[in-house]
Amino acid sequence: MIDPINLSKETKEIVCRDKNNEKERKYYRFRGTKFYGGIATADCIGCNLRCLFCWAWNKTVNPEENGEFYNPKDVAEKLIQISEENDYNKVRISGNEPTIGKEHLLQVLTEIQGENLEFILETNGILIGEDPSYAKKLNQFKDFLRVRVSIKGCNSNQFSEITQSKPEGFELQLNALKNLLENEVDCHPAAMISFSTDEEIKELREKLKEINPRFVNLEPEKIKNYGGAMKRLKDNGIEIKR
């Protein structure tokens, strides 16, 4: 079983570096996408989970072999340029887990601040749930930041099965929502429900409702056959239920 916190530290050593007093991170692509009605996207390298359904699996498991290093100003400039060229009002970091390398992320947000753009932070929430001070630092960007916490499965057993990680990680995702709310950072939950029964989804909604009543309207995620996902799931004996 993977320990997500330890894997975060190990991955950071590979995908983040200091160069010329800059906090650089690896990225493999900058693009415009249709999500959220149109959004400029920077796809980063490095994750602290091993989700068997991951669409970027090769990038996730081979961080040493993929991507190039960029400093925060370069990342922000590329996102701003894509947004201007496509008339977008939203930007994001996606691809792998953007919260790895906190200093880099915070500096990207600083560079975006004041550009009249909404920044959507897509995260599994593990590091924000483990460290309450992370959410506190994100508070300074609350005027233009929205955090989408993507919960893996509907309970700790499902989480462990589909991410190959210790089940305790599931609660860290819920803690992330609590920490963000306590620090007045706009956030909402999404959840991978393809492996869950109706009853399991209902139970997750009830847990989320206890955190905040509006979280009962959780955003559902469903598996797509990207990057050999179906084969990995079949090889590990995991049933797709929806």
C-alpha cells in the first residue's frame, strides 16, 4: 500500500527544484480545453496517488522521464496568454497533483493575482487535508480561487482499492474540505463513483452533508477508457459498476 504523504515527498524531489532562486516544477503541456466553458490549462507532472483509472498514467508513474521544468512566472504567462487568445476567464493546473510543491503553486497564484481570472485548483486534497496551514496560505487568494476536491471512491476501502494507497488517505480528502471551509476558501467536492453502489454514494453524500449541507450536491466523476485504464482495472479485479 502506498503512503500518499511519503509519496508526495519522494515525488517532489523529482518534479520540483530550486534554480536561480526560482521554485520550478515539471509540466508536460499547456493548452486550452472546453471544461468549465473554456479554460486555460497547465498539465503538471507528479502525483501522490496511483489511481488505476488515471488518464495520465504514464506521466504519473514515470515522472523522471516526462515533462520540463518551468518557473512560476513562465507558467502564469502561458496560462494568461492562452486565456487571452481564446477569450477564457478561467485557468487551472491539471494533469497530475498540483499541490505537490506548495511554494511553486503559491507563487503561480501570486503571478495570476490581479489578472481578472478565476483559478480552479483541481486536487485530490491529500496534502491540504494533512496540513491545515496549506488551506490558510490559500486563503490569501480566495478572491479568485476555487478548489475542486476530487474524492477517490465513496469510502476508505474503495479509495484504497482504486488508488493502491493506504485507506487513511480517504479521510484526508474530507479533511481538505473542512480545512478549506475553515479558511474561507471556496471549494466543492467531486467523486469518482464508477465503482460504487447507489447506497455507497448515498453514504458519501451524508458524510459530505455533515461537513457542509451544500456538499450533498456532489459532482460525479465516471471512468473513461484513457491510457489503458480498463485493462489496469481488469488486471486488478476491480468491477466497474456504472
